[in-house]
Amino acid sequence: MKKLSEVKIGSTAKVVKIHGAGALRRRIMDMGITKGTEIFVRKTAPLGDPLEMTLRGYELTLRREDAASIEVE
């Protein structure tokens, strides 16, 4: 499996598992990123961080460090 931070721009991925614990995991899930959610990676900032993605009908910006804790297929 690969991490959300490794998904190429313009690609769609499906969440398989969220790694981590505590506040980080809860915050990611509160943003709507849960198992089975499809995420379209739209673009990245000029320096490569953060990532802008579309999921559940809205746009979300997430740091690569946080995206690395999300396993996708």
C-alpha cells in the first residue's frame, strides 16, 4: 500500500487505514477522512507542502506530514 502523501497530482485514491493515535487521528477523521473515502489530489503548493485535495464535495488542504499517516490504495 502507499501513503496519501505519495499519490500523484490529478489522481484519485481510496482510504484504507489511518495510522497514528490520539489527537492527530481524531483530527483527520473529523475532517471527513475515514476508511473508504475517495480523495482526489488536486494540486500542491509551490514548495510541495501542503497538498490540496477534494473529498466528500469539499476542498481540503493537508500537510504532507499528516498525509503520510493515511494509507491508500
